Amino acid sequence: QWTKVGDPDTILGTGDVLTLANVVRDDSGSYVCTVKDSRGQRNEDIGRLSVIGVVCPFIKTDAMTVTAVDGEPAKIRVSITGYPKPNVTWVPVLDGVDREVLNDYSLRFANVKHSVHNGRFTVTATNRCGRSSRRIRLRIFSKNK
């Protein structure tokens, strides 16, 4: 008989092969096959199942408007999830501007300028499941205000 580790009272099947229909990520885990021989002796073997499904991209941001001071560093923070790992783009792409997309997909500027950076930026995450976008406004204030 077959059971899932952590739920030994629920018998999932009998026989040589365990078949699970319509699996979801929560089905991932260890499964135990218990066999009793003719003498009543029990043997157990454990197998591991990993369910890898496609997860559409999701973009989370703490703020829809980020403020910064002219001439100072700035960072637009986002958190992006999805499987397979999404391809992430930021627009507008400002040629010659010192900016960096970090490992967590946040956008960092070494030195923001009101005349160049003030405005809206759109981050887009795409994978084979779909696409997600968020628009975030970067407001730059002068040091004197």
C-alpha cells in the first residue's frame, strides 16, 4: 500500500505503481510503499515526488510612487516570482544612464537627475505562463526643497 509521509492513515493506492491524477504542487513530498510478505514481515521504501509546474509571473511593489533627491542614489524596489524564472525588462531604457537591474529585479540608479529620471517606469515579467507589468512613478525632488 502507498501513503504520503506525514499522512500515514490515508492509503493512496495498492499495487506496484502509485498513480496520482491531476497533481498540484502540494502533492510534492515523500511517499512510502509498504509491502508485507507471506510471513507478515513489513518492508518499506520511500520515493520522492517533485511537482514542477508553471507559475505565472507576479510583481509586488511596496509603493507605486518612489521619491528620491536630485543627485542622490535611488532604488525602485520590486519582488517578482514565477516559474520558470521570468524574463524581466524595465522601460524606458535610458541610454547612457547609470542604472542597474539587481538580482531581486529592483532598479537602482547611482545618481538620479530630475531632468532625466523623473517620471514613470514600467517593469514587465514574462514567462511561458504569461506576463505581468507594474508602473511605478519616480519623483525626484531638488536638494533645496
